[in-house]
Amino acid sequence: MRTIILPLQRLVSDVAGNVLPLAAIGMVVAAAIVGSAIDLSRNFKVESQLQAACDSAVLAARRTVATEANPEPPVHGLAPSVHTVADNYFRTNFNGVQGTDTTGFEVTSPDNGQTVEGTASTVLNTVVMRLFGFNNFALSVKCTSSMGIGNADVMMVLDTTGSMAESLGGSTRIAALRAAMKNFYTTVSTATRETNARVRYGFVPYSSTVNVGKLLKDLNPSYLADSWNYQSRVPIFVNLSQGTKTGSSENYEYPDPAYTTSSGSKYNSQSACTKALPSNQTAYSNSGSSTTSQTTSGTTPNITVNVVTRQPQQMLTYYCDGSRRYTRTYTRTKVTTDSYKDATNSTNVAGSKFDHWEYRQVTGVDTSTYKTFARTPVLNGSNGASVNYTWGGCIEERSTSNTADFSYSTISGMSPSSALDVDIDSAPTGDAKTKWGPLWPEISYRRAGSNSSTWTRNTTTEGASAGTYCPAEAKLLAEMNQSSFNTYANSLTAVGGTYLDIGMIWGGRLLSPDGIFQDVVNEAPTNGGEVARHIIFMTDGQMDTSNYVPTAWGMDWWDLRVTSNGSEDTANARHNSRFLAVCEAIKAKGIRVWVIAFTSGMSTNLKTCASDDSSYIATNATDLNTAFQEIAKQVGELRITE
């Protein structure tokens, strides 16, 4: 540098012919200015790249902390695997940046992984400024990442249908779900450690219905109907003392041959035999005990009871054939039929005798005790005996419309407006149509057997149990510790068919700030912050309805609440229409809907239901866990804090 400055000083002091030297000086100064601008620009660019690489590395490290299943002994507060992930991310994003050397990067944690801090440094060699004695710039940046979670309400709407019991990688689908749920909780719990954030969890396991009975009873018992119509059966008892005799008839049955002959005493002559014959030839007279049987015909209320009495009778005649006496026995059966009306009942009063079952829709069944979860007697046992049943908690939906298309608009609301089953906000009123009914599987029967080719919509004396498909109880939003969360996850069982719409309807009802559970939903956190609301909707299949089992919409082949003909294919399309309309109504409330398609493809309906960038496909247990973890990280708001 001195070799440049001294000649410049001499040139400045020499005023003779100084135009050219001054020009030279200007060129040198200009070169210094331009050179410094170039190198400073490179310095700024490299420092930005260094910062970006540092940020991405600590984000990756914090994610690894959140998902680390079995962390190794920590180094600088972090497991070695976390250091490896962070270093790989940094090297990938700051690899071979031109003009740098002696690059270093290190991550640490002052709080066992809650916060990940990084320091990155490098040396940038100058290009122009080295001509003026400046050879390099020493650069250093810091970065910090934390799972800085805010308040969150998470409603898990979970497919617990029968297919979830199928095997998967040496275990079952339902076991994989339980494990992924628990890991989700661990991730979010780790994020909230040493913070005042509030995170609440709610659950809606679903199949062909949902188990929300206790929630409704505790909220307001009047929301549940005191009577309901069921596809069921009633015992028919016969009590002649209560009936009216409408007629009587007599008939005779003669055997073939009409008589039998037996030989008796032998006499010395035919005249002696004839002389010994009885003086009277008897008419028919009763012989032996009579038997009585009852038969019924017709269906309620036009049932006729026929009482048939069969009385054996005989008549004896005598004759001689030579000296041998013979007895000829004529036999017949007197059949008396007495007919009665109004001689049957379904209440088994004193003196009644069980006759048969009648399978039909039973209207106005008293549910006022059953809905309280108290033991309720019903004449549904062997030969119409009384049996006690206790409600399992699953429901049938309130009034609906069996139209094909449903839709939701932020302007006009839900269409059709008469379909209260897809209304996630309104509360029941005094109108019975607005209330929910208790699903009563033990008294639910399909008519004319289990084969659909024999089904009838008429009253019949043949039928079969419709089965029971009630999932685990739903839960309102609440803060939970790991133990209680795990206990709930372990309670999930696999049963029933796939009704996506009933799960989403009740997920929306339990999370809506405007619905019947709004007091719980809108409970303000003590930290005064805003609350983000999320629905995590998981299914392992597409819509798979049944028209002959008890569901939230009854037994559709007979009830026709969803379809006009009971067709399962028609029902699937109509339930999908309900599902999509409810998804839109939920998203319109600012609730983020996450969808996980487990062991099945992501259908157009599922993709449409999900919020933007909120759908995942999981083909196995690992994928399912990953999907839950990715959602947990976004619910947990993983972010750069410095």
C-alpha cells in the first residue's frame, strides 16, 4: 500500500503538467470505490446465504427433536442424530459458495430441545479489495428455532370402521392409528413445554353412526326424543278371554279304511251266535282325550285366532259269520273350530300365551327411560319375555330430506334447509323433528330374514337381528395429559361401515363456535391469545353404506330417510353429497380441515373436503405416523424465532 501512496503524494506536490497524474489518481480512486462495492455486495449475498442455511438447519433440527422416538445421550443439549440432521441441512444449503473457506456450523440447545440455537461462520475472500490490502471478510450469523405453539383446539374425527381391524405389517390398522395419535400428542406436548399455550383435544370416532348420547344428555336431556320409530318386532300373545267369538263350525275326519273288524267268541252254531249279539247297535260316542290347538292368521290389527278341538269318536256294530261273532269298529274325529277376533295383544297380560313374533316398524317406542342410560325393560326375550337393555350412546339423526343433492353457500347456507341432520349449529326445539333419537340395536330387526331377496316392507312373521355397530364415545374439547390421551386412544375399537358424513357432521358440531357446544368451544384461554381450530379427519376407505343395519339414518331399505328406493349405490352418492356440503360449512367457520387417506387412495371427495395443502396419503403405519407428525408440526407452528 505504501508503494502506491508515496508516488501519489509526489504527484500531488508536483504541479507541473499535473493533468495526467490527476487523471491517474481518479482512476485509482474509482477502482477502489467500484472494487469495494463489488466485494461488499458479495459479502452481503454470502451472509444472506449463510443465514438462510443456518435457519433451515435449525428448523430441521427442531423437527427432528419433535419426532425423535429414542433420543441418544445429548451433546450440547441435543442428540447426535439431531446434530447430524442439522449439519446435513446446513452443508446442503451452503455448499461450495464461491470465495469462502473455513466454514463452520454448530447447533446447541439450552433447554433440552425446546429451542435449537445455531451459529454459522465462514471467511469470504475478496476479489478486488485485496489490491488495496483487504484480503477477506470474516462472517458470522446466529439462528434459533422453536416450536412456538399458540393456542389450538384439535378435533380428531377418526374412522373406526370394521376394516380398521384388518392386519397391517404384522399388526392392525387400528393399532397403527393409536400409535400415530400418541406420537402426535407427544410432539405437540413437547412444543408447549414451558409455555402457557393451551391445547385441547376432542374426538369423534365414527362408523355407521357416532356415540354422542352422553354428551347430549349432559348438555340437555330434552335434545333427545322421548319416543322414536324403529324397524323392530313385537310379540303377539293370545288371550281368548279378551276376544270376541265370531263363529264356530264342526267337521268330521274319517280314516281310511273307515272301519276295522275284530273276531270274538265262537258259538256252537250261527243261531246261537246271533242270539248272543248285543241288543243295541251304538251310535258314535267320544273315545279318548281331545286335543286343542290355536292358530293365528293375518297381521295387526286384523288377526284372527282359530281354536281347533279334535275329539276322537267311535261306533261299534256286531254280526255273526257262522258260529263266530265279529265286532266292526267305525272311527272318526270330530273337528270343532271356534274363531275369535281381538283375542291377541302385545303386552302379555295375565292369562296370555305367546303365539308368534310380528316384524314391522314400531312407532312411538317409549325412549324416555332408555335415553337416560337406565335399564329399560322390553318384551323382546324368548317367547316375548321381558329383557332389560341399557343404551350404548349411539344416535339416530334428526329430520332430513331424501333428496339427491346437498350444498353449502356462505350466502344462503345449507341446502336443502329442511335437512336438520346436516345443520351443525341449530339446537333442538319443542318440535320432535329437531331432536335426536337413541339408536337401539337390540330391538332393531330386518324383515323376512337375512337374504335381501326375501326382504319385504310388509309386516311379516319372519325376521332377523340387524346387529349392533356402535363406536367408542365421542369427547368434547379438553386439555389432556399423556396418560389420559393414551387411555382414550387405546379405547378405540373397529366396528361398522364407513359413513364419512356422520363423522364430519359431529366433528363440526363439537368444534363449531356457533353450535350447541359453543360454551365449551368458546371458553377463553387464560393467556388471552387467539385459538386456532383444526379437524383431523382420518379414513381408511371410501363411503361404504349399508341399507339393512342400524345407522344414524335408521335402516334405509325400510326407513328410506336417505333414498327413495333403499339402493346402497344411491345411498353412497347421497351421503357423499352431505359430506362435501358439511366440509364447506366447517371451513367457512375458519376451521382448518386436515384429511388423511389411510391405506386407500385420496379420492376427489376427500381432496375437496380438505383445506388447501392439508391432505395426506398414508399407505402404511409409517406413513400414517408421518402424516400425523407433519400436521402436528404445523399445528405447533414450528418457526424461526431469531
